[in-house]
Amino acid sequence: MIRRIHMLGTNGKRAKSKSGPGMNSVTMRIYRSTEEGNKGRFDSFDIPIQRWTTVLDALLYIKAYKDSSIGIRYSCRMASCGSCGMKINGKPRLACYTNVLELDSSEISCEPMSNFPVLRDLVTDFSQFLNHHRNMKPYIINPEIDLRDNPQLSEFLQNPTDADKFLQFSYCIKCGLCYSACPTVATDTKFPGPQALAQAYRYSADTRDAGSRYGLTSIDSRHGLWRCHFSGSCSKVCPKGVDPALGIQLLRGNIMSITKRHKKIAELKQHTRNPQTD
Amino acid sequence: MIGARRKGLYSASNESRNNREGLKGWLDPTGYGWERISYWLQRLTGLFLLVYFVGHVYETSSLTGGIGSWNAMLKFTETTWGHLFLILVIGTSTYHSINGIRLIFTETGKGVGKPGRPEYPYDALSLNYRQKSGIWIALILAVVAMAYGFNVLFTGG
């Protein structure tokens, strides 16, 4: 499966084969921040590539053999942690999830993601992004249950149909690509962005959750949900199929009571703890 | 400083490194598909129609100056450039209204699909062919309306 993904590239399209002398190398242009502030520069490196080389592999090669001072952030190398988001050839992508050959270019530029403050080189500050996420109360709110100091084990009974209503949005890895691609975030600093708004829908659609988020200032205000104009760029760049634009439109329909917003709160089942197994 | 960052507050020096795309973020429609182009056109046509609306109010207000004043104002639109401007008005208003109708449905959660379990290669459900068809229909009708306007204004048809 892993081998197949490598061959297909990240868009499911077969990566273009480049053969012949000089074709198995690319020039990486990497943004380097300077101490003066917003005026960065690009450093170029020629590196060898293989059919399976990802942009992250290429950056790590440069760090190992060309210039160890390049600032990048990464962790899992398999599109699960969401750390290595950056603008690759002008578009927000995960470096670990982007095959170099798929870009079909002999020169690849890597820049920090737009709409995020730059910390150093390709590393950006997620504080503002995560603040927006936090403002949406991204957790189950249900007064029926208090998990703290509860002597009993509790579970909500939820069927697969109910789970399907929000599961897609819970796959968000908070990589920030949608936030970087959004043209509204680009001009409105108070707009929560696609990620946070999709998470608001994710919890609103969850039958275990009884807390209403529709009245939150960060959602139902001039700079909230109504600033989205459905350019769809967030969903286009999402590497996990979360489709934030879908969540935002459904949330908007719910707030206006045009789409069905009523949900039956899941039944709570409690079991007595077994000291032998707990 | 760290506390201020956590609260999302930035000093002037940090603001310069904020890296917001600003206006060029929405002025460039390339690279994100038809929906982004549609978003860009909707805004541009909206701004154009706003300018036209102001001009139109100014034009019709000349009626208060009598028939002579009104006829003098009409002469502006009876030139070749005036006709081209009106054809542009026809095209932009057609596109803006047809695409606007699509967006009224879309932005109330209609026609964007239902959430499900995403499968590789993770094509977004909301960017479906119903949406794309709406955009193409708006574009085609705008071109047809402009062609009709051209025919009426330039050939008297």
C-alpha cells in the first residue's frame, strides 16, 4: 500500500517519469528569514532525487549534506502530525505528503505558510490559529456526565449513522493548510478560519454533545461564520479529506435553521467499575 | 511577550512578520480550482456593479435638470465605448445574479453533499459537479447575454 502511494503521488495521479541525464535532480529554493524582519531571501540547492523522494526527504537531505541551519518543523513523516505544512511551489501542502516528481518541475520553492507569522525560515507560529480552535470549545459538552471523580464507567450509545455525521471532521490534523489557503483569513485577522469553524460543526453534529455553539461570538458575528464566501480553497488543500468548506456551509444552514439542526442526544450508559480489571 | 503571542496579540515589529497575504490573497484566483475563480469573479463583478450603480444613480438624477440634461447624459452611452461598457454591465450582472443564486443555496448547506467517511485520494465532497455546473452555467449565460447585448447595441438586431 505504501509502495502504491509512492508510485501514484499524493493526488492519486501517476507521477511523471523523468529519465535521462540530469533529470534525476531538482533545484530546491528555500525561504530563509533574516533578523531584519519581513525581508527574507531564497537559498538554492541542487539535490539528487529518487522516484519516491518527498519534499520533506529533500529538505532533510539538504539539512544533512548542504546546510544544517535551515529551520523546518516535522515529526511523523506520514501526514499524521500536521507539522510540516509549508507553501510548496506557491500552494500550501504537507512536505511529507508531496512527492517531488508529482510537482513536475525542475525547481521547487519552499516558503513558510501564508497567514501565519514566521518564526524562522519555514517554521511558522500557530498561536493565533490554535486560539481560534480553542475558542470553538472543541470538546464534548454534556451536563449529563461528569467524567471527573465518577465512580462509574460511562459511554454514550452512538450508531454508525450518527458517527458518520461528524467523523470526517474529526480527522483534522491541524496542519493549518486550509488557514493558509483561505482568502478571507488573508484579509481578516479576526476570522476564525476554516479549521476552527469546521470543528465547531464537528461538535455541533455530534450526538454526544449537548452544548450549543451557535451563539458563540467567534461564530455568529461579523467576523465569524458569515465572512466565509465559499471559495473552496480550504477543502482543495486539505490532505485528510476533512472538507472544512462543507462543515462551514452545513453549520451556516443549521444556524439559520434551514437545514435540520435538531439532534437526539445519545443515551448515556453507565457500568460499575470492576476493580479487578480497572 | 510569549503571553502576548499566546493571546494572539502582536507588537508592531511582529505584525510586519505576520505574513498575511492581504488583498493579493484574493486578487489571485489561480491554483485552487473553479470555486476560487468563481469567488474572485463574484467579488470583482460585485465591485464593478457597485461602481455602475453609483454612476447609474448619477445618470438618472440628471432627469431633474430637464429633458435636455437627460439627453446630454444619454449621449455618453450611445458611443462605441458606452456600448462596450453596457455590454460589460449586462455580462457582470448576469454572472453575479446567477452565481449569487447558486451561492444562496450553497451557503445554506444545500447541494454541498452529506458528510461521510473520506477515502483516498480525498476529493472534497463540497467541491462537487453540482457546484462546478452552477459556475459554468453562470459563465455561459453571461457570455450569451453579452452576445445578445452586442447584437442589439451594435447591429440594432
